[in-house]
Amino acid sequence: KAALAFGFWELLKSMAELLERECTLLPDSAHPDAAFQLSHAAKQLKLASSGDSKYAAYEHNITPMLTDFSGGGGAERL
């Protein structure tokens, strides 16, 4: 939120790139949801770094993506 408040768009973009890189380095033993959540967070940070007020608002929170890896048929919130 501080990056948004001070207009450090490049910091948000760099964090997105860091999360994307982390996604490619996940071990085979990582939970399948990990890559989806990292990619989702990276995408949201890239949107915020664009300066679009819809995504770069100070009160905007990145919420976890709803997925279903539990095998129960319903989406779980992480």
C-alpha cells in the first residue's frame, strides 16, 4: 500500500516479476494451488502498477483466487 501511496509503480511491477519467477521455481512437491495463487497475485500487482484507479486504489486488496483442489467438488477459499 505504501508503494501505491507514493506512486512507486516500478516496485509493484518488480514484485509481480518476482512472483512469476518464484512460480517457475516451485518444487514438484509444491501444492498445485501454489502456482495458481502466485500467478494470480502477480497479475493483480501488474494491474496495480498500471495506475488504473480500479486496481491501484489504496483500499484495494488482492484476494486469493478461488480454486478447488480438495476433491470435494466445492471451491475453497484460501
